[in-house]
Amino acid sequence: MLTFLAFIVTIGVLVTVHEWGHYRMAKACGVKVLRFSVGMGKPIFRWHRPGNETEFVIAALPLGGYVQMLGEQEGDVPPEQAERALSRQSLAKRVAIVLAGPLANLVLAVLLFSAVNWWGMQAPLPVVATPEAGSVAAQAGLAQGDKVLQARVGDAAQWEAVPSFDALNWLISRAALNHQDVVLQVQREAQPDASITLRLAALNIKDWNDQTRRQVGIVAPLAQPQVGEVLADGAAAAAGLQAGDLVESVNGVAVRDVPQLMAMIQGAKATDAAQIWQVVRADQRVQLELAPRVHEVDGVLRGAIGARLGGSDRYASTWVRYGAWDGLVQGAKRTWEMAGLTLKMLGRMLVGDASLKNLSGPLSIAQYAGQSASIGVVEFLHFLAVVSLSLGVLNLLPLPVLDGGHLMYYLWEAVTGRPVSPLWMQRLQALGIAALLMLMALALTNDLTRLFA
């Protein structure tokens, strides 16, 4: 129920804001708005205030929405209302009306990211666990327990503060996808601060997934190898592993942190004998035989035990909060960086450099909405910011049925001095609908694959 409600709130808020952008700009430009609809299909709720020319509608299908304006297509427009028809407006006004929807979503993203910064949230400290063996981080000399204080990306002259592991993870992923090296200033216990350079540009990373994250080597914050939730039908439950167990060793090898334990689990082969786990449970040492179950993930065979790992320790978390101005600046900065990265990733998917598996559909959005809402208000606001940003950017793609498609028509009109002909408009609309349906089918396939994986 929470997942359903969170999904409806997500779609309702983001679609309303998007269409409100179109609506307000249309009104400002003197265009008559006939209908403001949240959702598509048959209306289930209508409201028409006396004296107001616009009908407000909630429709049955909670995917998308629209603002219907007078004279969107050339046709019968009453002579006395001709000046209020969209088709009779100047090119600049029509462009402004189209841009207002995506811009409203981007502004909302800035405000939501800023609200998260002002409110503050608990986040893991930027203290790294054992880097993956052979990874860029390991080769650079990064070690377990190193606390990252600040970082410099690429040719930037200024250092960026790194207040949390989440901030470090975003900085590293952004730099890796932009093919930029990163210099980290780290603090080590009983040692002087050290400067470590991660040579990320040479990796030429085109996609950000579990495999490329392991190439970089910074996969998780330092945390005790403690068992969290144990799934009822997993290998861990079958072996007798329990939530709260602290893993001391696997096959006689001491376990220092979660990434090391995950590497031992994921590296298991179907033909291997069961692993011997020694755990501490209620101050007692318990020995278990546990055989990870091997599955294919992103084309690679990996072991899994059906349990969540990670416990609390002195490095666990910190409260990250910004003042009014700094919070707004950081919110705008995150929106700008994420929008640019989203466009870059879409371009790479188009030419085959990034996996189309990155596309998410309504099922994934609903799942993430429910998960973030179950954690708390701040996590849900952060989720809304990310989806609002994505909606704004995606609507600017040059597909005829999207806002970007309308901008493409207007560009043609600006260059040639004449609008796209009705016949070509019809052909391009059909092509755009077909392309959009293909993308939706692909996104839904990805959703179902994740759901049943």
C-alpha cells in the first residue's frame, strides 16, 4: 500500500508541476487554456470554477498529463478569440510555453535538493572499506579506514569538501563517467594526511554499474561485517545465519569489513564446497556451513547468500546539513551536474556505449518510491528531486511527442521561415509515438527483469 501511495504522490506531484509550467506560461502569453489534465484517458474528476475558462481534470491513467490550449493545431478558431490561439502566437512565445514545463521540473529539483540540504540527513562518513583488489583505488594506495576530507576533480583548481560517503560516491561516479582523474586528501590514524590520485580517465568508463564500481574500487563505507536482514528462502537462512551475527572469518580467513566479505561470497563457484563461517552471536562463537547460490548478474556468475550485510561502528554516520545559501547553491549544483550526466548517459545509450538496461519504467519508479518513503521524508524528497530532474531532461529529447519535439518543429520554422506542414507533422507524430512506445516497452522489460531477477 505504501508503494502504491508513494507512486501516486510521485506521479501526481511531478506531472502537476510540469503541466503547471506550461499552463502558467501560456496564461502569461495570453493563450486560452481549455483543459489542465493530470493523467491520461477518461476523466474521473472534473472541476470548472465559474468564470474560469479552464477545466481541471484528473484522468484514469496516472502516467503523464497535458494542457490543452486553444488553436494548438490550425483549425476552426472563433474570430473573436484568434489572438488567444496558440498557433497565432509569435515563435518566441510558443518556445517559452514549451520550455516552461521541463524548466518547472528542473526548478523543482533544485528546490527539493535544497530542502534536503536544509533539513539535513544522516549519512555514512567518508571512511573507506578495503578497496577491491587490483582496482584503481588499491593501486593508488587507498587503504581501509582512510577518511576522505576533500577532493579535486580533473583540472579544477578548487577542492571540494566531502562530508559523507554518499558525497564521495557521487563525486567518484561523476568523475569516472566524465573521464576525469580525482585527487583525494585523506586522513589516516596516527599518520600525516596523504594525497592520493585516482587515475580514472584511463579507464574510459562509459557506464556506471557494479562492474565499473569494482574497477574503481571504492564500493562501500567502512562497516563491520555484521548480518542485517536474512531472507527466508536464501542460502543464509538455510545455513542458520541470523540477523545480528558478526562474521569473524570465512574458511579460516579473517574478515575485516563488508566489501571483503562480499568478495568472498560473490567469488564462490557452484562447484565449490560449502564455506565455513565463524560468527559471533550473543557473545558466543558459532560455526556454520554456508554454500552461496550462484546466479548470473550482468553476464557474470556471482554467489549470493540472501542476506543484507553491514553493521554499525565508530565510523558509521554523520549528520550532513547546510545553511540557507549553501544549501541552495549545493542544490543547484547537484541539479546541474546530474542533468548534464543524464544527457551524457542518454547519448551513450543511443550509440551503444552504455547499456539500455539503465532505463527504468513505472514499476521501478514505484519500487524506489516505496523504498524511499519507507525510510523517511528526507529520502522521499531526494527521490522526488531525482525523478523530477529526469522528467525535465527526458522531455527535452527531440522526439515529436515530447516537448523537445515541439522545439524541433520551432527550430525548423525559425530556420526556414515556415512551419512544418500538417502532413509531415502527422508523419513525425506517428514516428515519435512508435519510438516512445518502444522505449516504454524496453523500460518495462527492464523493470520485469529486475523484479524477477
